[in-house]
Amino acid sequence: MSLVQSLQLTKISILHCSKYYWCNSVLRTKYKLNFPCSQRTLSTSTQSCASIKVGEDAKFLTTNNNESLISKVLKKIPFINLQRHKLGVSGYLLYESVADNINYNEFFDEFALPDTFYSWFVITEIHVWMLMVRCMAEGEDGRVMRNSVVQAMWADVALRAKKLGAHNPSGVREQIRQLSEQFQAALIAYDEGLQSDDITLAGAIWRRLYQQQEANPEHLDCMVKYIRKQVRYLDNISHDELFSQKKINWEALQKK
């Protein structure tokens, strides 16, 4: 039975089909996604992503007794850490693949969403989350790049919100604060849905995309299929391709 039939015929309330994880204390919980080829660590592992700051201090690498004094000193100078800088650039380019390559108007039309800042943010959030899931499969380097993707997103959000609320800066700050809290909770819900069934994922989308308002089950079904397809596409990208500082070419949105 399809997702649409399940939602329409059995009249299951999406609100009760998935656990309502809206608690920041859960953010440090590790989830595992069962892929056929490997185990993926989901986006919310290790730390709260919404609290990541641009220019996060680099962690000093441990050194052994055989290293020269110069090598030890260079490793302790954050701006000399070229590998970390390269990963940061890769993360920003990954975010640009969302901001520049996603046809937002197409999403607004297909899913009956208003052309608002919130709609733009949620569509962006879903794609950033999928990138975060893929990055977390690459260990420490992936974590650094994931953080950079999130940094780029919040920098973009702040710039866009500032332009929209030029005459109300305090209101802009409050809106960004609320989005930050919602973003953290949304990551938990998306992760749970990704490793669970389509009903659970549809519930997370409904709560976030439609803010628990009335929604067409076909729209939810379409978004679930889109996310599953994109995650498979990202999973098939090799390590070298992911770190090559090239933008992601997203799969086309299949209209109903």
C-alpha cells in the first residue's frame, strides 16, 4: 500500500506516527542509518549543529616525540592548518550547491507553499540536512565539512533576514533564534524518519514544512520520495568526489 493510500484510507494521524522529539537535550544522541554498503552516522551526532560558529577554533593535533620543534609549532597555529581550511571551503561550496542550484519556485508550486522566508528556509534546511548526513559518513574530516555547511547556511540566513527586516533588527535576531531552535529539533525528526519508515518521515515533513496544518497527502508522498532518492544519490558519491570542492548536482524533482 502506498504512503498516500495509507494516509487517506487508514486515517492515521501523522502527529502520532512518529515520536515528537522537540528537546535540545537529545541532540548528542548518535543515530545509525542502515545502508546496504555501510553504516552512516546521521547529522545530529557529536554536537549541536545550530550552535556552530563561523571561524570555529581548530583543535590542536597531538604530536609525537620524534617531530621537530617547527612541526609542533606549525601544527599549533590554526591558520596554518591548510587541510582544515580546505575542508571549510568544500563545505561552503556544498552549501552553494543548495542555494544556487535549487529551484525554489518549483518547490513552492509543487508543494503548494507560500513564497515566504520560512518556506525558503525549510526547503534549504532539508537539503542541508541531507548533506550533513552524507558528510558524517566521512569521520572527522566529514564532521569539519558538515560544520562548515551549517556555518554557510546561517551566514546566508542572517544576510537574507537582515535585508528583509532592515527596519526591525531586533525582530530579525529573534526570528533567527527561533529558527535555530527549530532547526536543531528538525534534525532529530528527519534523522528518525530517514532510518525508519515513510510514515515517520512524512510526519517530520508535515510538522516542519506545513507547520502541522492541513496538507495534501500526495505532497507528503512526493517529498518523501524526493528525499529518499536524494539520499541514495549522495550515498553513491565517492569520498574523493565529496571532497573535490565541486558543487553537487541535485536530482530533478519528480512532479506528480
